[in-house]
Amino acid sequence: MPSRIATDLAELARLASDGGLDLRQVALRVKTDLLLATPRPSAEDMEAFHAMAEALIPVVDEATATILARKLASWPHAPSEVLAALRKRGGEVLAALIGNGMPLTAAEMEEIAADGGDEARTALAGRRDLTSNASITLAGCDSAEIDAALVANIAAPLPHAALDLLLPRAAGTPTLGTALLARTDLPVSELTPLFLQASLEKRLAMIDAVTAREALAPSPRPATLPGDRLSGLIATALSDRKGAFAALADAFGGDARFAAAMANDSSRQLAALVLIGCGASPEDATRFLIGLGDEAARSVERIFALVELMRALQPAVARRLAQQIGGIAPRNARSGALQPAMDPSGTPARPGAERAPSRGIVQEVRRRLGGGD
């Protein structure tokens, strides 16, 4: 004897197909709810639902199809043919299926990441079971919505290749940078390009990480800026702020984009790092920063914070930090075996040859640096 659900489904399907009464939207929504509420639907009920859904899914409106997709995506009894019919609708319906747990193989995820629409890709970026390859492909889409979904998806790992694609955009997008910095699964050493956005504790951790890396693999030491060129930079800061950043970027090996990054950093921490990285003394660097005449220059507390930061850092550490923040390759970087830094005589530099921070200065940076934002 036919079950009650099967009988009702058959009657609704007949009424819908007669054309005299449009029950298509209601039929699918109500009967889907009835079926989902049944712990163990019978084969007869499933067959009736299957026939009804296949007949109506192609013609119901988008809202109904989307609601159906959300409800059926992860239902263990959902007929594969019904999911396939919903998937063919694409757009918002497909995104609802993906975002609500429709089973996907690794190959299917990678196909959607490569060729899917924006809605489907954004939904995929939020999947807990997202594969590394799909994550890298999605990061390469350069979409603000996809980026936000990827970074917010802390249940899925973020591969190095994906992070490398996201960091340059996060440096210019505060909300994305904040979300990356909030992830607890990413080593702080990998987030150094976001130094200017980071909290005091994370900035100190980044400094520690860069200091340790410099100790293990000393970078080639560039020539210190000659005194006359440094004097010229200070004089330019007094008369032409934009020109001063352009000249400082050129001295550091950066381009116009790097100059703009310094100009846009109201904390002036990047400029301070660049100056120390170029071999300027904290005193000369402070003259440059004060000469800019901007808001930071007029704040005694912020200038003190910058001075303490500059005194606490070795030039090589400041140089590495600035390079990572600015997204530029280390000057004269070499691949392969590690090379010791050389002093002007050609003798390998001894550890600690550059100015080392005293413990008192580091403690002062910890106290003051937060006021430099």
C-alpha cells in the first residue's frame, strides 16, 4: 500500500503538471521538509520524491531551487540525480550546494576553483575540506570576496603558495590583513609583510623572527649611504615630502610603489626601517622624519617611539623587515649556499658586528611602540 508521503507527492505532481494550479514552488519546499523530517524514508517515498524533483527542479524559480539546494546538499539520502539537476542550475543554486556540504572530490574542487563562477568559487573557499591545490588556485583569482572567504576559513590549511599570493593584497587591504593576522595556524614569521598592521606583540615577534633569520643567514651588507647623499635626503624632506620618499626608495633599491608605501604609512615606521637599513644613524634618521613636518613629526611621543625602534634594530634586521613589508627582493640576494656577511676588508663579519640592541631599549620599544601607530 502506498505510503502517505508517496501518495501526497504523486497528487502534488499531478496537480502541478496539469497546469491548472501552479504548486511547483510549494510542492518541492513542503515535501522536501516532510521527507527530511523522516529518519528513514522508504524506497517508495524516495522514488516518488525523485520523480517529482527531477520534473520540477528545471522550472522552479531561483529562490526555491536555492532553498532546496541548501536543504539537500548534505542530506545523506539525497538522490544523486536530484543533486545533479540542482547543480545544472549553476549560479546561486550551485553555490548553495557547495557551501552547504555537497560531497565533492578533490578533482571536482579543483575544477570549480579553476573554471567555476564567482559565486561557486567563493562558496568553495569556505569549505572545511578545501584541498591545498584548490586553495592556491582560488588565491590566484584576485577576488576580494574569495580572498575574504579563504582567510576566514580557519578549518582549512592555507598553503605557502596561497599565502604568498594573498599577502601583497593584504598589505593594502586592512580587513584582509587583520583577518590573516588573527589566524593562529600561521607562523608570525610568515606574516612579516603585515608588520605595519600587526599588534605590538606580533611586531615584536616579527622582529625576533627576522633577527634570528639574520643570525642564521646573514644578508650581504650594502654600502652605507655617503654623508652628502644623506644630507640631501634630509634637505629634501624639509622642502619636498613626496620627492623625499622617492629619493629614499631609490637609495634603498625600491621603486615608485615602494615610495608610495612609505608615503602612505602614517606611522612612519617603514621609513624609519628603511633609513636604518640604509646605514643612517638614528639621529640622522630622526632629522629626516622630523623634516617631513607631518602629523607623526609633530608628535613627541611618536617620534620617541620611532627613535627607540631604530636604536633597537641592527641595520641588517631593519633592512630585511623593510624589504618584506615593501615586497621587494633583497638587494644582491643569492641562492644556494648561505654566504656570511662581509665587512669592507673582505673578512667575514662576526656575529654581532652590527649595532646590537640593549635589553633596556627593547623593553622601551615594548612600552612605546604601540603609540607609534
